Amino acid sequence: MYEVELKTRLYKGQKEVIQETITALFECNWESGIYHDTYFDTANRDFTISERELRLRKILIGGRETILITYKEPPFDESSKSKNEHDRKH
């Protein structure tokens, strides 16, 4: 899996149009959830310096809880900061 974050500024009404378009294209539903992320590093900040990440994520959606441990490699594309990402579900 790859992590790619592209950001844009949305104006009033655009969020709803985007959600409607994605829902129609992929036949999906939108659910609100709570994400709690905790990031870890070494005492000498090896992960930060090398742009790697180790994250524990707790997701609560509709009363269901999921725990993910994620390791992100250093970026393979400097302009977008895209990273290879490895998840393990618990």
C-alpha cells in the first residue's frame, strides 16, 4: 500500500459534490468515525530524521473499534512525500 496525500482547498458546497460523486462511482456510504493516532520515535529521533513513521491508530466507527499498527518507509517521491505503508490489524 502507498500513502499519498494530496491537499486542496474546498469552497462551500464542494465537499458535498465530491462525496456524492465518489458515492455514485464506487457505490459506497460515508460514515463518521473517531481516529486516535499515536506516533513513536527513538530517543535520538531516528524516525523523524529519516522521514519514517511508526503509528498506532485506534479507529471507532459505528461502535466498532479497530487497531492498526503502521510502518511508513521514507518518501519515494520528494514532491508529494508519498511513502510505502505497511499495516497490521489487531
